[in-house]
Amino acid sequence: MRSIFDSISEKIISSFQGTQLIPKKTYLSFTAVREFAAINVKPKEIRLGLDLGDEAFTEELQKSKLIGPMPRISHMIILSESKQFDSKVKELVQQSFNRTNKK
């Protein structure tokens, strides 16, 4: 999972200006002005949590089950391969970033 986590983290950090990866006690937080994404690393998957407000849940975009992040991390995507971080996932991360880092 380490190589998958590294790949996903690099994509998030390089795509969103001012983003920092901050290790927390039970999860990893991606913040710019505020936290917009969080990751729980599990033995066989990475749970990428996002702040998407009232966005509808789907099979891929599930209700968040992450341990630790703020309650506003409402949705999660389960990733088991770095190639799953595609343009659709990046667009959802962008939505979360825009939502939490409004000026």
C-alpha cells in the first residue's frame, strides 16, 4: 500500500497549490487553508476521504468511514491501485478543494 499511497499523495500535492500532507494520529490530512482530503491506509485498500457536502452517494463515492478526520469529510473513495486515481477522482478532489478553500 505504501507505493500506492505515495503515488496518490504526490498527485494530490502537485495538483493543488499550497497543499501540505500532515500526518495525524489515525489518518493523513491534506490541507491548503483547511483540510479538504484525508487518507486512512488499510491493509488492502486506501480510503480517500473528501468534503463533498450533499453530493449523492454512489457505489464508488461512498459515505465516509474514515477514522479521525473532521465530520465535514463526508464521502470516501476506496482505492486499491494507483491507476484508480483517474480524472474522475481528481475532479472530485478538485470539488472538495474548492469547497473547503473558498476565499
